[in-house]
Amino acid sequence: MLIEVILVFFIVVVGTVGEMCVTRAMKIIGEVKDFNPRTLLGVPIRAFRVGWMWVGFAMMALAYFALLGMLARANVSYVIPITSLSYVVGAIGGRWFLGEAVTHQRWIGVLLVCAGVVLVYLGKG
Amino acid sequence: MKGAADLRFKTYLLISMLIFFGPIGDLLMSKGMRRIGTAPSWSPAALLHYAFQVFTSPIIWCGTLAMIGFFISYTVVLTWADYSYVQPASALTSGIAALLGRFVLGETVTPLRWAGIAIVCLGVLIIGYTPPRTTEPIDAN
């Protein structure tokens, strides 16, 4: 049981914080205004010169391995609904870590997405 | 006002690209790997032959390109849009995956799953009415 709680923590919290670190790196790169393919291809390359990108990737990799570990222990229809908690962690982190304005309206949307993702996976035929 | 409309348009465009490329990439990779199957044995010669099969499969290459498309769209949209806006919107990939499963692979999509997709769409629609960007770029120094 404890190992499963730890794995879920890594999937939901560490994975989402990793994505937020990537977001932070992208905000440092700054808004992309030129959409020619060369510039677009260069965006991820430039991002890898920012430390946050590496931190984010390392955390996302840990979360990925935790997901594999969890899938080896439990049914996917049990694992995926739990991972939808990431949207809640994303909204909280967006507010506190990235300083985004997470309004009531956005919260309602996030909770609906959470519920919808759970149903999508529970309804897998 | 025009700036806000442009920002919204390019956010929608990039999110549409990522919810298109993500499931397509997954589908092609899974189709390609299923076609190739698992490695027959762990001997170096068998593994080399297996790697050759993977790297010369057009489906795997198309899947890889779609995944690169997903990664670029995802990182580019995050250069301006909020994470708390993009992350839930990207949940539409589960809807697209179900549609691809239904119409490309001929899988059955249960009513519960359709209901889930509808709720995800409703949630994304509500989030879509909030401003895509509520922060300023971060100064690296």
C-alpha cells in the first residue's frame, strides 16, 4: 500500500511539477511570434539551454517510471483515473508556482475535465 | 483588443495541433510496434535485426514525426499560454483517442466513455472562455 501511495505521489505531484518546470523554462524563452518551421524547431532546442527544462524533464522521467511501476501493480482502469488528479495539482501549482490567475471559472472547467477523464477510462470497453 | 484575439487564435491553433498530433503519434507507434511484435530473442543478432525493423518502419517514422509535432506544439504554446489553461485543454486528446479507436481501429466506445468525452469537452469549453495568458514572461536574470 505504501509503495502505491509513493508511486501515485510521483505520478501526480512530481510529474505535474515537472511539467510546470518546463512551462517556466518556456516562459523564460518568451512568446514565440514567428511561426516559420525553422524557428519552431529551434524553440525546444533553445529551451534545453534553460536549467528549468532539465529539472522538468528529470521529474517527468521519474513520473513516467512511476507510472510504469504502477501499471505493473494495478489495472489501468484504476491507475488512469487517479492520474487525473494531476489537473487539480496543475491548477494549484499554476496559481502558486507560476503565478497564474486560476479563476472560479477555470476551476470549474478543471474539475469537469477531471471527472470526464475518469469516465473516459472507466468506460473503456 | 486585436492582440487579445490574435493570442486566443494562436493558442487555439497550437492546442488543436497538440491534441491532433498526440493521439495520432500514439496510434501510429502502437500500430507499428504491434506489426513488428516483440523481439524473438535477446541475442545481439536478434536485437540488431529487431532494431533495424523498428528504424526502417514507415509507420514508426510517421509516429515519431507526429510525436515531434506534439512536443513542438506543446512547448511553443507554453511560451505564452498559462499551464493551467493548456494542461486541462490537452485532455481532449483522450476524446480524440476514443474517436480514432472508434473510426480507425473499429473499437467499441461505450456510452459511459462518450459521456466522459462530453464532460471533458464541456470543461475545456469553460476553460476556453478564460484568458489564455494571465502572466508576463519571466526574466531569466
